[in-house]
Amino acid sequence: MHKKMDIGSNIALMKAAAGILHGRRTFGGPLHVILSFTGRCNVRCIHCYFHSDYAERPNVIQVRHARMHNQPPPDHESIRGLQRLDWDADVMRSITDQLIRMGTKTFILTGGEPFLSPHLLPLTARLKRAGKYCLINTNGTLIDRTATDELIRLGCDELRVSVLAGTEETYDRVHPGISAGTFGRLKRTLEYIAERKAARLAASVGADQAIFRPVDDVGDPGLSRMIPSPGEAALARTQLAEAAVFLESRRIRHNIPLFLNVFERRLDTSALYRIIPCYYGWVWTRIDPDGLVYPCCRCYEPMGNAFEQPFPAIWNGVPYRRFRERAIRLNREGARPESCNCDSCSHFTGNLRIYSALHPFAHGKLNEISPDLKVHV
């Protein structure tokens, strides 16, 4: 079983590499897919693009696309409709089966809040039967012991719980309107997960990895209020340095160096993409609750709609082909793909890994990159 999966994974990787070397076409499907199959969420995190009460308007991709091109944004009612969307069982089965047949390796299941969908656990079961890697992004508040036991039984590979706080006081501030005692219940859930199978919270609940996420205001005047003051930023840097020492002492993986680059506004990837191209057109895709398909969460021009045409037709269609042609020449021509934010690309680490794999003797070139980026090669 494992041997067969390894062979399948190697074939998928070789097909992706062949497509990259070709520069335009593909020989297989995406290696990784984000399925955002619900727009609904049961909490209102203050930093959230889609549901924060601080945002001037929910920052769905259509809003960011309009802002990038100085166009009028969608009206509020249209946006609210996007926030209420859910995939039904037939749509979910059809899209995932197409991706499985195309050789997709990793499925990232998200929303909104994926545990609001009654189809999450059946989907997880379907993916694991097909031998796929299954990662679930969740706020964790809807996971009970029954769901935990089922996830473990199904063999879910990774559960990423967005706590966004280390204490109950901070948690309540970051999640306005949350019911009393939610933080305590969430912590007990995580402890139960640890029993069945770091900031201090991560260590106490048996986490394998602690991921720190900086606030991105995505150009929204309301969300810009989340940006810390100089004093708050200085305190955060001190706390993060202490957290890194603590996590490493317990062998808990973390992303604090990358977080600090973004947090301090030092993540400028424009120089990087003068040296390496973007490979995401061959390895990654995202499908949103309305069926629109995007190369990644930093590219705001849809490649097609998976509700209206088969995904292989989108993956091999003209818009995706044009995207790949521009992305693979990004370092040579400097012309980014349409509606992509390449100057502050949050996916640069993935592109660096692929570049290093395809060009194992190119370290001299990579040394031209700033130390803030080199550390992640």
C-alpha cells in the first residue's frame, strides 16, 4: 500500500517537473489543492478578510481584484451571498473525484469553517481511501470528542487549529462575541486530540508545530487598524524571540523567522522573482465556495469555474496556459501574471524549494537574494 502511494507520488512529481520544463503545458494535475467549500463561519476573528467586523467590506477575492485595478467593488449583498455559499454533496464528490483521477496528492480543506459542512468527514474518508494527504484548517470550536475520534479513525494527516491567542483574555478580544468559556473548551479539545494519537499553549496540548500568522490588511482601511503600534511591535518581537527558544527546546517546529520578515514589512519578494520564476501554475490550485479557480490566494484573476466546466478543462485551458507562460518567464521578463501580487508573495518558500530541486547547483544565484529570504531555501 505505502509502496504504491510512493510510486504514485513520484510519478505526479515527475509529471509536474516535465510541465515546468516544457514551460506551457501540463502532463498531470495539480499536486496540491485548497478546497474552500464553504463561505460560512461561526466566529468573527478581528483580522479575518471575510468575516471581521473591522473590515470596511469583506475582502473576498473579487474585492481585492477590484481594488488592484481601481474598479468599483461588488455590492454588499453580492458579497454576503458569497459568505453563505456551501458546496453540496454531488458537487464535492464530482470535483474531488476529478482531482483524484488527475493525481493530486494533497487536499487542504478549509472555508469559512469546514466543520460547519456536514460533508467534511465523508470527504475526508473519501480522500483517505484514495491514499491522499488530507489537511484541515479550522478554528477548532466545533470539534467534539466524537469528531476527534472519527478524524483519527479515518487517518486525517494534519489538523491546523487557528487559536490566534495564548490566553483566554486575548482569545476573547480576538474573537468578539464568542461565548464564554470557548477558549477553555478549545484547549480541552486539543488536549484530548493529543491524548489520542510550541508557544506554551502548543507544548501543553502536544502540538507538533506552531504557525504564527501576521495580519495582512489587504488594502482595507478597516483592517489597517489591526497593524500594531511601534511599542506593540517591539513587545511582540521580544515575545517571539522567547517563544522560538521555548519551541526549539521542545523540538516543536515553527515559522518565527518568516513571520518576523512579514511582520516587520521586510518581505519584499520582487528581488526574488528577478532570479527565479513562479511554478505555482503546475503544482497548486485553489477552488473557492463559488467554484472559481485560482492559481493561489495571491492571484486574483480566476482561471474558470469548476461548477460550469470540468476541472481538467480549466487546468488545461487557455487562461491557465497564459498564466503559466507569464509565470515561468517572470524572472526573465519581469511581467507578472495578470492580477497577481508578486511583490509580497506569501508562497515564495514553495517556489524556492522547487527552484532548488530543479537547479541543485544554483546556490551562487540564490546568494544574491537578501538574507531574509535565503534563510528559507
